[in-house]
Amino acid sequence: MVFNHQRDLLDIVGDFMQFFVDESCGICVPCRAGNVMLRQKVGRVAAGRAVRSDLDDMVVWGGIVAHTSRCGWVPPHPIRS
């Protein structure tokens, strides 16, 4: 994918996280619930309503999802990178 300066990075991350929410198989709780919570946190950041604990939560929850999901498809990459 190629993006130029006209795209908002937070919108892109939000779109990716929404994709992972929509496409999760739903078998494991970390993916099923964690991605929804991460998408909500990205929304708070994009809206300018996030506080420091939201950012901290995203780092922690992203790690939990990455290390405990059943498949190798680790969804929180857009947040963790």
C-alpha cells in the first residue's frame, strides 16, 4: 500500500483495526474482545479525546493480543508499529 501526505495516519490505523474486528474468527477472546477495545482506543486518539492511559492500554493490550491469539495472524500490528 502506498499513502501520500493527504491521508491521515490515524484514519488508516482505524481502518486496519476495523478490518481486524470484522474479520476475526471469534474463537479466541484476546482477538475477539481485544481488537474491539483497541479499535475504540484508536477512535479516542483520532477524535482527540485520548488520555495517557489510553495510549498505555493500547501498548499493553496490543501485546496481549499478539502473544495470546491462537493464529499467526496478529492483528494489532497497525497499533504496535
